[in-house]
Amino acid sequence: MKIAIVAVVCGVVVCAGAGAQSLLVANQGDATLSVIDAASGKQVAVVEEKTPGVHGHEVVASADGKTAYLPIYGSTGVGKPGVDGHEMLVIDVPTHAVVAHVDFGHGVRPHLPVLDAKRHLLYVTTELDDAVTVIDTRTQKIVGKVPTGAEQSHMLVLSSDGTRGYTANVGPGSVSVLDMVGRKTIAVIPVAGEVQRIAISKDDRWVFTSDTAKPRLAVIDTKTNTVAKWVDLPGMGYGAAATADGKWLLIAIPATDEVAVVDLAQMKVARTIKVAARPQEVLIQPGAPMAYVSCMGVGKVAAIDLKSWDVARVIDAGRGADGLAWAK
């Protein structure tokens, strides 16, 4: 795979260096990773993949913000025929250079990377292996797998202590509960005919995933590993994230071009916020009252002020803007 690095100068902003705070955006349509200066909201660099038709969907940054991990999913969407990705790019954020490749050995459709910084581990959903692959971030080597007990394990969240994992299994319509330390499946919870995305509350009490047939959000009780209740939504839910204070869950609604804000005490939608076309993923900025929402339909990211609940600004990214990560 050939990679080109393209620097973009925006006004007086030069490429973000060490210590800068950056928003990372995986652009499916362009097969690129945007590096956006958080202070200015301007794109300062693009990491461009040169393999036609194959692209990454999701990205994560290391705890120190210096390294980004970008799995190359393939040429298609979950459950659809196409080219199966087999590797992950390791990117040095300050220099915007691809410094390593992690090869999974065969086509696995690697999708969501989730970091457990305390244990120096990176978890990557590898759909075609029905597993989450475990990588040691100190060596960039694969050190194990956690079986999910289901196909199409597309998205993953971890408990705050990193001992439990939960995957959204799209086609089977289930959520797998994983022992991340013992690397085994604890339970597979039936939810709906098909599900999309997954999120977890700040206190680890609830896990959320969306029914793709009905506009509703499943609320899973992590004590009993059962669906405890449903939250009605204004449209099918997609990416979601809980605010730092644990009071709200922001969830993208692609069909209506808005973000729904769920009151987690009442378990109901308290308000909606209009954003650009086809919102996909929600990222809460660490240490600041700001949420970022990728808008795939227009290649932009909406920045939402969590105090006023207004869109504070709209940031240019790339075509098919999707996965988001924060590099402090």
C-alpha cells in the first residue's frame, strides 16, 4: 500500500506539531485521514491512502496524542460483498507520517480500534474472524484475540476499567459481552433483527445500541446482560457518546440530519440539534464542553457547544467523513 502525505496550509496555521490538539477524521469517500487543528478548526494535513477503492472507517489516538491507528476496513460496508481489508496503519500525528503497518495475515475487515492505555493494549474489531484482535502498542504486534460468539462484530466499547467489552453484532442483531482480561465471551444478548453502533454510560451501568428496523434505542443493563428498556428516537440511531458528566447521550440520526440528546436520568429524548447531512459519529472533547459530529453527506464535522446546545461551527474535512478521534 503506497501512502502519500499532503500538507495543507490554512491562513497562518502550519502543520500541527507536537503538543498541538488535533481532531482526526477518517474520510471514507476520499480514503484519507484529516488532521484538524482544534483551536482554529482548520484542516492542516491529510494522510492519503493510494490503494483505489479501499479505505478506513474508524481511527483512535494514543493517550499522549502522538500516534493514530487507522484500520483499513476494505471497499464496502458491513455484511456486503467487496474487498476485505487486512491491515492497520500506524501514523505519527505530529509529522503526519505512516510509520508502521500491522498486518492481520488475511482479510478480516478490521474496523473499530479501541485503546486500553493502562494495559498498553489496542483492541480492533475483526469482523471476518468473529473476534476482537488484541495488539500490544509497545511492539505493534498481535498478541491475542477475544472471540465474540457472533458474526459482524462491527463496533466495540470498553468498561471504564477495561475489563469488560461490548460489541454490536450488526447482522445477527445482538450485543456480545466480553471478558477482555480472560479473552472470552461471557454472553451474547439478543436485541433486534439488526443493530447498529454501540455506546456505554459513564458509570458503566448501561450499554446502548440502535434497532435498524424501528426508530428506537436499546438500553442494556450491564448487571443482568439483558435489554432493560427502549428509548424512542426521531429516526434510526447511529453513532453515540455520553457526555463527561454522565447526564446525556448524544446520538446521530442520519435520516433526519440531527443529533438527539437523551436524558439518561429519564431515558427519553430531551432535545434535537440540526446538523449537516447524514451525521455518523459523535465524539466528546476531553476536558471541554464540546461534541464533534461527523457529517458524511457533506464531508464536514459539526462542533456542538454542550452548554448552549447549538452548533458552534462547521469544520471542513473530507468526502465521506466518518470516524473521529481526539489527539491531545
